Amino acid sequence: MTTNAYDLIVAILSAIGLYDMILGFFQDIGAEYVLRIIIVLVVIAVVVVFVLLTVMFLSWLERKMFAVVQARYGPMVTGPRGLFQPIADGVKLLGKEDTIPAGADRWIFTLAPYIVFVSVLLVFIPLPFGKSLIVSDLKVGLLYIIAISAITPISILLAGWASNNKYSLIGAIRAVAQDISYTIPLAITAIAVVVFVGSLSMLDIVNAQSGYWFGIIPKWFIFLQPLGFILFLIACIAEMGRIPFDFQESEQELVAGFFTEYSGMKFAMFFLAEYAHLFAVSGIIVTIFLGGWNGPVIPLIPIELTSLVYFIIKTYAVILFTMWLRDTVPRVRIDQLLNLGWKIMIPLALLNLLVAAFVVTAGVI
Amino acid sequence: MNSAEELKYLLPASVISVGVQTNKPLAVIKKEDILQVAEKVKEMGFDNLSVITGVDREDRIEVIYNFFSYKKKQNLVLKAILDRTSPSIDSVVSFWKVADWLERETYDLVGIKFNGHPNLKRILLPEGWMGHPLRKDYDMSIEQFVTVGEDGEDIVSTDGSNLLRGE
Amino acid sequence: METETFLLNVGPVHPATHGVLRFKLRMDGETIRDCQIVVGYLHRGTEKLGEMKTYLQFIPYTDRLDYIAAMPNNYAYVRAVEELAGIEVPQRAEYIRVLVMELNRIINHLVMMGSLLLDLGGSTMIMYGFRERENALQLYESLCGARMTFNYIRPGGVREDLPDGFIPKLNEFIKDMEKRIVDYEELVNGNEIFLMRVKNIGVISAEEAINCGMTGPSMRGSGVDYDIRKEEPYSIYPDLDFKACMRREGDSLARYLVRLDEIRESMHILKQIVDAMPAGKNVNQKYGMAPNTGAPTAVTSYFPRIFTPPAGEVYCRIEAPKGELGFYVASDGTTKPYRVKIRSPSFCNLVALPKMVEGLKIADLIAVFGTIDIVLGDVDR
């Protein structure tokens, strides 16, 4: 019974019959731990490559969907239907001059975008892509995700501070204010789900949603906690800084975002991080509320594959919904945004938690 | 009687003559009494100041105010004759706020000074511009070069010295 | 807690402002305490040019004032010249003039609605608006060869008669527009976020609006029931049945809704014109009126080659899509005007802006500014 990707690789190698041979080879050298490190590195490499490919695809998808909603074509020239547009964008960004503004703190300025990107990548560790397709099933998976997401405001502040630009700093402070205001209802709503499951592990949350009621309705938490789902979705969109909460990137607002002074590869890092964050957050929403990789089992196809497909389908459904929202709705003013976060969402999230706790204690579910 | 005749009836000392501007009643007034006339005109119900025009005739400068009353649906045109060498007249900005920018524009392009205006600066041309273009004796052969300084304010010169920037 | 205000500069090059316009804002945190507007970046000396060109040569310059909707600019100047010289215009030409002007009103309001939503973040509306605008611009291209600077209305009539197939295409455009406007209402009017951004933002009372020289749809959004087309009608407006659109609240939402209503009224007017247009395409004349012949046709009366109107002054105002557009023309009996003064609606509408945004946040400045609907060619001339 495999529980994470490491074990899956071991199982695959054993099935082929190679595992014992390779293990014996390393044991002869007396360095068995090297094999473990290699397998872990392979797992991480697969995840990173998957994230990078997804990010490229998502940037194309965003532009295409934006165009289709607005009755135009979108990227069409580079590659079939414009599929190579992200590659063209990447090449363009690589070719730009990498400037560091005068008076900026060189080290922090250079490191900040990479800190953002790495902190987003770290979120992918406990994310269950499919049955036993998880890098590491942390016992405190959900808490870990929320904690790692808290690194993002720090790195934004670093980027804004290191730019030596009054407006970047103001932009960074506003972004952090937005981030913090919406992490609180996000965390409270996530706790309400944990109350149902009884464990912080992402795998346990997914397993708790397997099965059906009355044979038809899947046991997803969205049906048990509709208010929680809505609050979590709004909090995630606000945390990511997408429309309707994207005053940071609105060119129409005069205070430029915290990444004004960035160009070239560092700028690319911020955008890669944004799309990776989008995918990660959608994955978390799917795991917590939409049943994770659960779905009807198809005979003769390995369950690892079908679960991966279900997960991807559900994640893209959430992503497309976010993009649809972006195309349709105008943006919210910053003080209305903070009002919404502090005065409306936190009380509602607490109410949601209260009801969940009551329901569980009363033994209803 | 039309609105210009009514004005003459109410303020006979200030109105020099009454006529028409094609199809609108025109009253030529003394420039010193503009504030009194403005008050009376506002009382008569002319709440919309449409435009203030400055015209440079050969021997004088005229400033023409076009009014309209939304309630009574009447037009009124006031004309004041100003001295060409130093044209100046009191500002009516306290009665109609739109006069703020209209008078600034007239000052900018025709060169009429409006006494009592809170902020009589050039509005369409940059601050350091020389001359008033809509005067008939404006010399159009003089080139003036405009650039933007460090603080965002305009720098104007006639010899192009502000165009060269050291690197 | 003691805080200091700081000076913030918006523009002149900026994606939100509808041209080159500069705001000098005195800010207290997010709130605007004082707003100074710096204009003049697009000043091209149109009034001085008016004194150096003949009456007919000046008409293309009027196109460049409000370049989003250029026909009313043409018309206001031409009507001033016609009043000065006492030129009569044939009926069919009047109908054609009102037709193109009302179509201009529709496309102008589409741009305003689109740019307002674009500034607020919902970029879909401007794409839809420009899709409709494209159909109208193709109509104009078939009519006078230009999409933006028409140079179509001349003293005495219009330049050319309507081409074949214009009226059926216009009817198609109206039918299409009627469907789409329902789309726009559903997309925008009920959207909570849009309402949060524009409701009760930038309120101006009726007296202040009149005092500050605001005219047009922005003034009618504050409850002043005055439309020059109804109160001082010109051309064939006395024969047309329409109402002046008005709202009472005076906030940005009211100004937006007034323009939406005006699009409907303009379509109503267009339908009446298409039904009532007097017939008469002169089959002898291939080109309507060229300055070379000056001979009368079905769509223009006699216009001499060397045109010297009698000495005098005239001030003529019309209801342009943005407000009250007025031309003051003074003539001294020669072929060139003695003085041309343009009363542009955008210039005067801006006077009220500092009062409207005091106490609001920066994001609201963008929303209010979008509803006043100015274009810099009009402000700076």
C-alpha cells in the first residue's frame, strides 16, 4: 500500500524488478541513503517540471479565455492557436536588461522574487495530486500550507523595500495589508473543515470525502459547508490578488505595484509565482472542498492515473472560474476590500466554525 | 422687452448701448461696473455663463460674455470695451465658478487681466510663454522651446538652451 | 495622530486619463484633500488657425477637437457661419445632418461607457462597445470616406448624398444595437462591485453643476432638465419626438445611466429620421458640392467659391454628446474669420472636478473622472 510518491517509485521499480538490484548496488558501497536522496530528488524534479509547464499553460489559457469572453482571438500567431506564446514571452523577458535601481539593496532586491517563487513551490509538497501522488504526506499538511503562505507577504515587503522607491513601498504595504486581512478568514474556514475531519493531514481530508450519500451525491465538503466554500474561495482570490481584488496590478491606479522596479528574469519570476500560486490555491480548494482526487473508479486503469485526471479536471474547473470572474467583474476599492475582509468575512467565518463544531459535537455527521 | 433692454432699464448708468449679436440681445456696458452688472444679471436669472471671449480689434480689446437662463430660457450678451495697452477688468468668478477657467484662458491667449481672480495663471500655454497669441500683433516668427524640468514644471526658452541636457 | 499631506502627481502620461492630463493631488493618506488640474499638453492653437484659414478651410480643424465624435463639431461651426451669412439649407441635408450627429452620439457614449468600465477593471465592456462602434465607423466610411475626422458638413448642406445601401445598413445597425444594449445593462447595471464603485461617488448638486458650467449629460445626471435640442431647438429637432434623459441623484451612477438612456433615445430618433427623410438623390451631380462648383444640389444650397459673409458676430451652441458646444465667429467681411472662439464642453466640465473629488479616495477620482467624459482634444483645442 503506497502512501506517497517516494513509495510509488519504489513500487514501480520493484514491479519492474530493478529495485533490489539498485538497492543492492548502493548497499555494497555502503551508501544506501544516496539512493533515497536520488529518489527524492527525482520526485521533486517531476513536481517542479509539472509546475513550470502548468504555469506556462496557464498564462496562455488566461489570455485565450480573456480574449474569447471579449469576442476577439487572443494569441494566434506563435504556434498553433498561439500555444507557444508563453515561450515567446519568456524569451523576451530573458532578453531584457536586468536593472537594479540606484540606491537599492542589491542582495534583497535580487533575492525577493526567488523567495516568492520558492515559497509558492513549497506549498506543493503536501498537495495530493492523486492516490499516492503526493510528495510527502505531512501530518500537519494544512497548517503547513497556511504557514508557508505567510512567507509571501514578507517577500513582498522585501521587494517593495529593496526597490528604494516611495511608491513601491506604498504598494508593498497595501499588498501586505490585503494579504493579512484575508489570511485570517481563510485559516478560520480551513479549521472548520479540520473539525469535520479530525486531522490536519491533507490525505486524511481527501479520504474523508470518499464515498457517496444515497449512492449519488459525493461526500464532498462543499455540500456540508457551502458558506465555508464561498468564504474560502473569496479569501483565496483576495490573497492571490486577482480581480476583483487586484488593485495592486491595476495600471489605472496611480500607485504602482511593488514590482515596478523589476525587469527581465526577476519580473518573470513574479509572474511565474503568481500563476503557480493560482494553481496551488485551486488545488487546495479542490482538496478541501471538492473531494480531492476522489471520483468514480474505472476498471482496468490504474487508480493513480484516474485520480490524477480527476484532480486536474477539478482544479482547472476552479481556475477557469477564477479567470471567468476576472473577465467579467470590475475591481473593488481598497477600503471596501479591507471592510469586506475584516467586518464581514471574519464574523461569517467564525459563525461557520461555530456551526461546524456544534454539528460535529452533537454527533450529527 | 428683451433681456438687454431690461438690463438697461434696471441699470441705466452702466449700460452704454443695446443691440443684437445676430439673434441674441446685446448690451454694451462700462467695464468699471462689471461687478454690479454681474450681480444684476445673476438676479435676473442668468445662471449659466456660456463663454467669455476676448477679441483684439485694432484700437481696443473687447471682452464678450454670453449668458443663458435655464429658468427663463433667454439669452443675454454683455460686451465691455477695454483699453488696448493694458486691458483689465474685474473678475466675475464670485458669481459663476466657470469663469475661473474661462478667464484664465482669456488671459492666457488674449492678455486681458482679470482683477480679483484667485489664480490668474496661464492655462493652455506653459508658464513661461512670452506673448499672447490671439493678439493681432503677436509675432509668430519667434520660436519658443518648451521642455519639462525635473519637478514636472515647464521650462520655456527662445534660444533652445533648455533642449540640451548634459548627460 | 499628526499626519502630513503629501503631493502626488497623476499623469500626464497615464493609462487612465483620456489623453494627456495632469492632476496635482494633495493627499492625506488615501484621501484627496485638494486637486489641481493642469491642462494644455494638447494645445494646438486651433483658434489662432481659425483666423488664418478661410471659412471652408477651417472645417477639418473642427474635426480634431472632439475626435471621438467629430460631426457635431463640424455642425456647430457650420451653423454659426450659416447664421452669420444667412445661408439656407435644404431639408434633406438637415435630415442627413441630424442622422450623422445622432449616430455620433451613440458611438460617443459607447466609448464613455467602455472606458469607465476599463478604468474600473472590467475590461470586457470596452471590447463590446468598440465592436458596435466598428459597425458605425464602417457606415461613416461608406458615407464620407473617413472614420474619425469626417469633414462632411459644409455651409449650405452636406458634402455628398447618402450612398446606396446606407439606409438598410443603418437599420441593421439599429437592430443590432437594440439587442446589445440589453446585454450591456445586464452585464453592468446590476453588478454589485460596479455599484459599490460608482453609487454615491462624486455627487454634485444641480445648482453647483450649473454654476460650475457643467453641461450635457453630466449636468442632466444631477437633475437639471435642460437639453438644447429641446429648449432651443435647431435643425429638424422641433419635428422629432424624443425626451431629454435626466436623473436626479447627481452621482457617478446617475451620469452613467443618463448616457445609457441617451443611446436609446438616439436610436429612437434615428428610426424617425429614416422614416421621414425627404426623397431626392440628384442623379445629375456625381459629387454633392465641391468648392469648385458651388452649385446647388439636393443636399446643399448655393455656396459661392469666394465666400465673404457680412461683418458681424454670432455665437451658436448645440448639444454635442459631451455637453454644450459653442462657436463664436466674428467676421469683418473678408474671406477669413476675424475671430473664432470655441466653447468646448470638456473644458468647462472639468471646472467642477476638484469640488467633486474632495474627500474621496484616489480610486474614486478615476471613477468620477470617467463619468464626466472628457476628451483632451476638446479641452486643449
